[in-house]
Amino acid sequence: MTLSSSIDTRGAALPPLGAPGLTALAVLVLGTIALGLIFGPAQGALFLIGGALGISLYHASFGFTSAWRVFIAEGRGRGLRVQMILLALAVILFFPVLSSGMLFGHEVKGSVSPAGTGVVVGAFMFGIGMQLGGGCASGTLFTAGGGNARMLVTLFFFIVGSLLGTMNFTWWTSLPSLPPISFVESFGAVGGIAVSLAIFAIIAGITVLVEKRRHGALETEPASPRQGLSRFLRGPWPMVFGAVALVLLNFATLAIAGRPWGITSAFALWGAKGAQLIGIDPSAWPYWQQPGNAKALAQSVFADVTSVMDFGIVAGAMLAAALAGRFAPSMDTPLRSILAAVVGGLLLGYGARIAYGCNIGAYFSGIASGSLHGYLWAVAAFAGNILGVALRPWFFLERRAVRRIDG
């Protein structure tokens, strides 16, 4: 047998990682060790979990934005149905633990927030931003880490928008609102799971009816060019595989951090740190006088759980892109697309802050926690996505470009 014949022509042989892949791998390994030594083993472990989330998001192409857009524009609901599987697995895993309040001997708490005006307005803004910015919170991080240079623009203005949201956050919280309501507390773990699964089944059923009415049959997952270990290392993963990975990694976050996965609070912190560097002091704003936020602002960003996990997501996505042989940054982006990234990023950041989270902190982790505000967020954000989809043709003139940038 010759050397050439021993190589799997379907792509089993790994491509050279190159500088980006080796850099990402070094960052993940050395970062985990350094954070563990300086800030404790939990911080190092959470950074590594962030890396695993970045790999999972990239290899599964798990985009909340694209799934919602495809259903709105084309009536294809496969992505939304996988999201319902994601949420179903999450509540089954989370509710019993949140009901007891303990996991592996440590206290845990869900992401339960008030459901009010700020959630509705913020989630609606976030929904528009998803379609204009080309990604959600997780999508922005993993596509930026994967080499999408345009998403760096979205991410920068996401951070700016998040900081702006902290300026009048307390005004939004003063508007009419329901108190924090948890399905776990209202119905118990078993009852909460039953109610949640019924909601997910109804949503999935609606997508089936819409898709069959418009297309006659349900879309199937495209065949992968790789199989076995090669597919696991290089992707693409089945979307369901990605959903399972995200649920398990979110549960690991709950076990170590004591609360579920979140993303955007770190963006507000980075914005505040950046403001301090240019002579603006946000510490006088009521948002940054809250004990937890004041402590985060006073400490290093590497002491912040959410920041560390976000850094891990970027590094993990960069490693995944290198493994897939797809890390090739390019700034060849039309001006209108850049403008969409600016506007979209601002809407994403501001909306997430006043809505108590994004597609991860409010939608995924909020619903996994049984929070009513997570469901309210989903409805308002979906409405915003409808408007965002309608606005996209003005910014993205080519259909192929729209598919390429979605996270």
C-alpha cells in the first residue's frame, strides 16, 4: 500500500493547523493553566468549557439567527426544531437540579429575571440586530473566532451598544414589569418539565405544518463529506449533535459557576473598561454601582466568569476553523454590509442589556431555568427578526452573501 492510498480521500487526514490553529490551541492550553493558577481551578475549567462551546458552535454551525431567518423567509423549520430539542434536553436536565438548589454539593441558581417592558423592547431590538448584524451573541463570537472579519465590526459595536444600555438600565427596570416567575417554582420540577415540553412540541408542530404546506416535505440534513473521527475533528457536525453538546456544556457551566451560561454581560464590562481607558468613568452610573457589577468593574476581566468563557469561545472557534481548513479572514465586505454590522451591533448590545440577556442568557439559559422572561424574550425577538429579515435586502444585495455571513 502506498502512502497516498492510505489517506482517506473523503478528508480524514487533518490539514496543517497553521499559525491561527496553533495559536488557538496554545491559548486554550496555556490559558487554562494560567487562569487555574491565578484565579483558581474553576476559572480555568470555565475557560476550557468556553473553548468547547466555540468548537461545538462552529462545527455544528449552530446559528440561532440563520434558523429564524430561514423559517421566516423560506418556511423551512429544521433549525427551529433542533432548537426545541435543545431546550427540551435542557429543561429535563436543569429543572430537577434547580428545584433542589444543589449540584454536586454546591449551590446553584437559575437565570430568572423580571418579565416586563425592558424585555419586550430589548428583545425586539435584539431580533432586528440579529439579522442586520449577521449573528446573535454566540454567533458573533464563534464566527469572529472562525475568521469572519466582518463580525469583528458587529462585535465592536455590540460592545458599544452594551455599554450604552448600562447608562439608563435602571430606567428600563422602573417600567411596568412582572416579578421574576419560574416554572420550576410554580409547577415543580416535573410539572415544569411537562409544561415546557408541551410548549416546545407545539412550536415544533407549527414549523412542520408551515414547512409541509409550503414545500410538501420536510428538509433533511445535508450529507457530510466526512465520517467518523474526521467528521468529529473537522466537522460539519449534525445540528442535533451540536444541540446535545451545548446542553451538556451549559450544564457543566451550572455545576462549576453556580449559574447557567451567559455571554453579553461581559460585553458591557468590556465597554466600561474601554470607556475608562479614554477618560469616561461609568462607575457613577447606577448599573455599575450594583454590588456584583461594581466588583466586576474593579477587578480584572480575567476574574469575570462570563468574560473568560467568551474568550474561550473565540479561541475554540478559531481552532475549529483551522481544523476544518476554513480559517481565511477577508475584509472584502461591501459598505452597506459594514453599515448593517454597525447598526446591528448597536441594537444587539443595547437590546441584550435592557432585556436581561441575549439568545443565550435569556432564551437558552432563561428557558432552561424555567424563567417566564425567557419565553417573553423569544416572542419579542422573533417579532424583531421578522422586521430584520424585511430590512436585509437593502443591506445585502446578493443572496449568497446573506447565507455566508449568518452566524
